Amino acid sequence: MFSKKHAAVLASVGVALMLGACTAPPSSTDDASAPPAQDAQASATAMDETLAFIDGGLPDLEGASIAYIVECATQNAFCQARWDGAQEAAEAVGADMTLFDGNFDTNAQQAQAEDAVLRDFDAYVLAPVADATGCAAYEVLAETGKPVVNINSPMCGNADFTEGTTGFVAMQTESFFLEHVSNAFATCEGECEVIAVGGFVGSDLFTRWQNAIQRAAAEFPNVTVVADQPGNFDSSAALSVVEDALLANPNAELVVSSWDDMTRGVEEGIRATGKTPGEDVRIYSVGGTVYGTDQVVDGAWNSTSVLLPYEESYFGVIQLARFLSTGEITEGFTYLAESPAVVDGPGSIFITPENADLFQPQY
């Protein structure tokens, strides 16, 4: 159960800790070269309302049916941890959950949304494959009048919460990536050459990542991004990208990566050029995985930024349970940087050697 396996998430949120940049997205730049800002704004109340509902005792929904319509469920450790959270939350509130795994296919997800409507579920969790197609799937679900909680990725052109949904729980908005990249760029003293490695070209996630890099580069004029390439979330691809970039730009001193598993290849690419990861070339990754946290502790990486897939789905299902039992919507963006796993742990989304012992990686 959640209360046993994740006691940190149920801890009191009354302790006031300084979170630095993770409590408020960085301000946008006036530089004309930066893309239009997509600044997510965390709700002032959504996290507190969700935690208070948990602390007040969860309802028994007596077999209410929930469709879990997501872009992935078992394809990687993040997706699996999130699926675990959803199932445990459903069990905690006495609901039955059915998985609709789109496997990153927009057409498949649309068909699954239509199928879920025909099967007449009581509520829906939706993690869209993409913004526009996710919006189309949401509109199909919304026509039923049943509650829909959006997790992981915003949709319908919104930076965060979509009006009409019952809640939005996430971490990986453009603002989150801007926090991550800006935190890395801020470590540069004087002129600084940087290598960036992202996911799949054309995906919404990659677009948010690219926008964040451009905005951070405008904010830090001493930083020059000498290589900005997709790594397809693949360690082998990342190794090639970083090795080639360092051979062409031997003075590069920093690599930013959007996923811990991909960063394994970043580290090896640095070693392949005879340099020492974490020292000659600093590494700032995203994930907060067990492996990534260990690499930070060992000094090979300088930081990994936290993702909380378990809480993402758990809180999403809890927000559905709140609506089904009380009729109350959890309005706005429930930003996982404000989760007790962060607030009552490291106090920051940036895991470093100094605070790693206060963080409990989930996957």
C-alpha cells in the first residue's frame, strides 16, 4: 500500500523548506531569439488538496471502473513505476482499473479512447501520446460527462492544466526542463561550451526540451551550445553523439541530457575521448533513477533532476477518487516538485552529492 511503501509521500507538508527554482518556473527572457514561452504555473492549492484528501482517509469506491489510457505502461522503468502507482492507488480506493497502453502510437491511443467510451467506465486517466492527438482523445472522453485526469504531459495547446479536466499531475513541462537546463548552465564560469542530448525529434517532449535549451541559452550569454542532438533515449546513440561532439569541440565542459538511461551513453562518450566524467566534463541528467542517483553519489555525474512516476499516477487516481466521492475538482497544475518526496526529502528537484542521501529513488 502507498502508506507503507511511500511514507515520504504521506509525510506532513507543513514543514517549510526552500526549494529554490523548483517552486516557481524561471521568468521568460526578452531575447527575440527565444521561442514563445510555455510557462507552466503550479497551482497554489492542488498539491495540498490532494495530500489532505489522502490524509483524511481514502474512500471506498466499491468497484468503480477507471480506464488508464496512457502512452506507455511497461516499455521502460519510468512507465512501469507509473503503472505500479496507478494500480496501487486504485486498490487503495477500491476501484477496478483497466489498462489501455498506446505504446507511443497516436492512432492506437485514439482508438483506445473510443473503445473505453463504449465500455462505459466511470472515470479516465489520460497520459497523451502527443498534445494535439491527446486533445482529440480527451474530447472523446469528455463527451461522456465522466471525469478525466490528465497526467504526465499537457495537451490542447496548454502549458499545464486543461479546463474541463478533473486534474493535471506532472513534472515534465517546458518549465521543468528550463529549470533543469538553467541550473546546469548556471554552473558555467566565463565562456562555456555545452553539449545537449535529447529524445526523439518531432515528439512534444523533444520540443519542450529544445525550447528550454534555447531559452536558457538566451538567459546565459556566456554559454554556447556547440552540439544539440537527439539521442532517442538510447545510450548507444548518446555515446556516439557525445563522443563526436567532444572530438569536434574538445573545450566543451558540460553535457545536459534529458533521461538517465540515455546518460549512461553520455558518460561513456566522455570516457571514449579520454576525459573524466563529472570532472573534465560535467553531466546534468534528468530522471532521478536509482542508477542516476548512484552515479551522482559516485561523482561520475554532477546532478540528476527528479521525476516521480509513481506519485504522478497515484495522485492522478486519487484526484479521480476525490471527484467521484465528493464532486470536487482538483483545479490547476499539481506540480510534483511540491510533493513530499521532494519537499520533505532533498528540498530540491536537483539531486547532487550533497543531498542525495535525502532522496529515495523509485525506479
